[in-house]
Amino acid sequence: MGAAKMTPELLILIADRFRALSEPARLQILNALRAGEKTVTQLVEETGLGQANVSKHLQVLHGLGFISRRKQGLYVYCTLSDKDVFRLCDIMCSRMETELASRKKTLAVG
């Protein structure tokens, strides 16, 4: 985005997406989908979350465009719509590693 003007409407849309990503269960689901398409049942098994809980979070993630769904027979298959969400996660993980290293250094000196 860089120098593009961020309108109040755009800021609301961005905040909605960050709000969705602030829920650990949703990050857990997205991380499970990083390896590829999974059924809702597989997501329940992999995350340890309940069926209703997974379904609720999938609805939010789908509504905001993070995942795509398709139904085949009795199963609903979910996949990432765009893996760019992990660029955000990678940036945050890198930032956290830097902060942790700085804190360790500070504690070792003290």
C-alpha cells in the first residue's frame, strides 16, 4: 500500500481482518490448512477443537476471504484462498524472535 491513502472505510476492512487473525483458534485452523485442503472433520481432529467451534471459525474465515470451501457428498473441504496471510505471520514471528533475543541479552547483562 505504501503511500496510498487509507480511507476510514479501508481501515475498517483491514481491522476486521486483523480481528479475525487475533483469535488463536483461527490461526490454528489456518496453520492446519497450510499443508493443503482438509475436510472439516480433519480440521477438528488436527486442531483438537470441537466441531461446532471449528465450523464457527471457518464461517468467519470464509466470510473474510481467507479460505474457500467446497462440498462433496457429505464432506465440506476447506482450503486457503491465498497463502499471503502467512507473510503476515512470518513477519510477526520474525519480530517476536528479535524481541526475545533482545530480552535474553538484556537479562544476561543484568
